[in-house]
Amino acid sequence: EDQKENDGQEMSKKRPREAPNYFVSIPITDDQILDRIEDVQELIFTKEPDLLRALLPVQTMHLTIIVAHLGTEEEVKKAVLALKQSKTKVQDILKGKDLTMTFHGIGQFNNQVVYVKMLEEDQKMLSRIAEAVEECFNEMNLDILGSKDFKPHLTFLKLSKAPRLKRRGFRKICSDLYKEYEDSYFGTEVFRQIDLCAMRKKKQESGYYYCECSINVGSSGMEKSKEQ
């Protein structure tokens, strides 16, 4: 499960670091978005069946905020605490309002990673949220790759997931494979939750990653904290 995007790899060249084994993410669960992604994946598969292994299951769709290497149980506990502590900061940014994230169009990194893009104005708000979460992780001195140029993107195809293809000379994902959807509207997701997920633990029955901890945010998060 190679979770690093290209931007992460750029940073990791500078100093040797342990491979990330956890990530902090926002799950994407809206049916319209997921159905549309499946449509694009089917189209790509029809044109290029070899790419099947490079497609990410829609059950795992998420936006990554941070990737981290947590080497000990102690560090995992610290990360759980950091995420819980970030809730107040995130709620302060949201000011009791819901953040609706709109997904529109398809982008790619180096013809290796293909993703659904998020509208610029929603990105600004999410960048502030990512910074707040990152601060809490830094305060705990955890080994993280943060969001220097945080660009929320919903990855659905990644060549690195299918290393055999590379060995067979398959080095690029051609934009012709998805051009019908390049400027399509995918849908909206209300930002409700942030998860700390394990890359290497067995996935949940739903197909989503194993979660060490989740916090609820937005208007639903406020109700929950009142109940507590």
C-alpha cells in the first residue's frame, strides 16, 4: 500500500526517513462521487485493461492530510492524542458551519497518479484545517510528512500500485484514457470526519482502512461533543 504521492517523495529524498505506515485523512463517502469515479475507472479499464491493478478501490477513497511513520505503540498513542486535540482547532476554523467540498475535473501528477480535483475555494479552507492538524502532530514531535503545498486530491489511479506494469515498460498514464471526464462534475462531500489510518493493518470489512481513531467535525461534531 504505497500511500506517498509524488510530492511526498520529493521531500523524502533530502533526508533518509522511515517509510510512512500511517496517514491522517478525510474519508470520501458520497455515493455520487464514488459512482462517478467508478465510471471513470471502468472507462480506463475498457481502454487499457492492464491498468486494473493500478486502480484504487472506491471503498478506500480519501483525501490525505499527513503521512507519518509511527514506529512504536507509544507513538501511535501520541498520534491519537494529537488528532483528538486538533478537533478544537478544526471546529474553531469551521465556526459551527459545514464545509462542503466540491469535486470537479481530473488532474494528474507526472502521468503516474490520476485524481479528482477539488474546487480552489474549498481547498483554501481545507488547507487551514490541514495546518491545524499538522501543528498538533508537530507538538507531539511525531515523524510526519506535512502539507507544505497541500493540494487536496482524490487519487483513484496510481501506477506505483502495479509495479509489474513498469517492468513491462508501462511508464505513463495517458490522459486520452479519461478525457471524456476531464472536466466533469463529480459531486460534493460534506466534511464530517478526520481519521488516523494504518496503511499496513488489515482493512475493515467495508474495505476502508483500519482506523486507530476518528474525530467528528462540522455541525455533527458539535452535537457529539455536547453529548459527551
